[in-house]
Amino acid sequence: MTKRKPLVIVTRKLPDVVETRMRELFDARLNETDEPFSEARLIAAVKEADVLVPTVTDRIGREVLTSAGEQLQLIATFGTGVDNIDVELAAQLGITVTNTPGVLTEDTADMTMALILAVSRRLIEGAEVLKSGGGRWRGWSPTWMLGHRIWGKRLGIVGMGRIGQAVARRAKAFGMQVHYHNRNRVHPDIEDELEATYWESLDQMLARMDVISVNCPHTPGTYHLLSARRLKLLQPHAIIVNTARGEIIDEAALLRMLKAGEIGGVGLDVFEHEPAVNPKLLECENAVLLPHMGSATIEGRIDMGEKVILNIKTFIDNHNPPDRVLPSML
């Protein structure tokens, strides 16, 4: 990088405080309309930017990366997941990739617990009864709108990273029994703290749980990790909550099971083909659906922006950025 301010192109509208700081530090070109970039616009951006700041809505694949000019040295994504970026090809082209890990942990874990409660206690159904009016609610009844308590239930966490562990802490406080499946077993001290039971076999864990929480990243190895075959292992009363990535679950198979009453319910904050949502999912009374809100807090978004700025500033000062993503990490 030269001593001039680097040209930083930001693909989406970010919090004002983040954008203001970017303008102070860099030659920042902002997206004031928040309209997602098309592939053509991404290609145009990488041809002139020194640094690209994309988000999860931007697909940074071969077509975009091979169009980049020699000046593009850093892709500092505003988000934790990097499944939308061809990290391996970027590395081959000498382009550094960074993300914003850690800052969304507590927010996403909060949303996970909110979905577990919403599905188990039928919160959305109850709220809609009141909103619809027409005298549908005639007062308290001992047998109406019955859900299930979560105290004492077994929670199976798929992916015991930062978010998975944060979910486990919350679940333990709610009196749930914590189980988990992970690529690697966590440290015994963490298991002891969370009173967590490890399952090397995902199949065996799925068959025994009351609630499944999906908290692993989307990688080629986790695509449809919860396949049609694995979903069939679930007990009929079990519920699934997904605040990770929609591609981890075979959504078509999940929908068939919901329609057939072969699963207790689902809480989905992410979808396999988002922003498209299967309209048949919207018809399921036992499905609580949210528009990818897991990390949507003011504090979380500002923290993400600060991480992006730190990664850019460290990089242009000729140091290794703290949140560099390497192909070997995926």
C-alpha cells in the first residue's frame, strides 16, 4: 500500500458511526442506498478498490476474484461466515481475507434461546390470536395453547464453537441437559463448566435429543449435514433451531417432515435459498421463521464494523490483520 488513503469500497449500508470512522481513515466509498451489489457491480468494484468490504449477501467467487485488479489486496468481510467467499482462490491470487469473529456470539446465542422458547411455548401462535382480534381469545383455559416446558429437556448442539458454547451456557441456566457434537471434542474444563455430554456420532446424538440447535459454520463438509436420512433419526416431538446457515439442513426434507407431523417444530433464522423462503414453510403452524436476525443488534453491528476497521488499518500498516481467514481454517 502507498501512503495515500486506500480506496475502500463498502457493499452495504453500515451503521453511521462505522461509516464516519471509515471516511476519516480511508478513501471510503459507501453504499448509501443499501441496495445489494450485483455481480457486475462487484466486478467493477474489485477492479479499482484496494480493499473490498462485502457482506454475506455478496458472492465473491471465481468470476469476481479473477476480475480483480492487482491493487486489490484485502477483502475485509463484514460478518463471521466466509462461505460466500472463495477463500482458497483468494489466497492463490495473493488477496488476504478477514472476517469479524466473536462479536456476534452473545447476540446469536440469545436468538437461539428465543427460538427454542418460541417454538416450545408457541409464542408466535399465541401473539397472533390476540392480534387477529375477532374475539378468538375467550380467556384462560386449562387445555388451550399447550406447549412444552424446556426445563429438563435434552439439547443437542451441532457445532460447539463460540456460539455453541454460549448457547450451552444459556441452556444450562434454563435447566436443560447439554449434549453436543463437534468436529473436535472441546477441552475437559469447558465440558465440566457446561456439564456437557460429547457425542462422537452425530447420528446417535440426534436420535436421543428433544431439541437440536445448529451452530456450526457452512462449509463443503457441513452442506446438508442434517440430511433427509439424519432428520429421520429425530424423535417425533423433537424441534430444530437453526441460527447458523440454511444450507446445513436439507430444507426440502425438513418441510416434508413438518407437513407429515414427523417432527415437533422448527425455529429458523436462516434458509437454504435466502432471501427466498419456501412459501410452504410459511404455511406451517409449527414453524417460527425469522429474516436472518440472529446478529441484528445495534451493539453487534457496531462491534463488527470496528473489527473491519481494525483489520484494514492493521493490514495497511503492513502487519498481519488479527482476523485473517486461511483456507486451512475451513
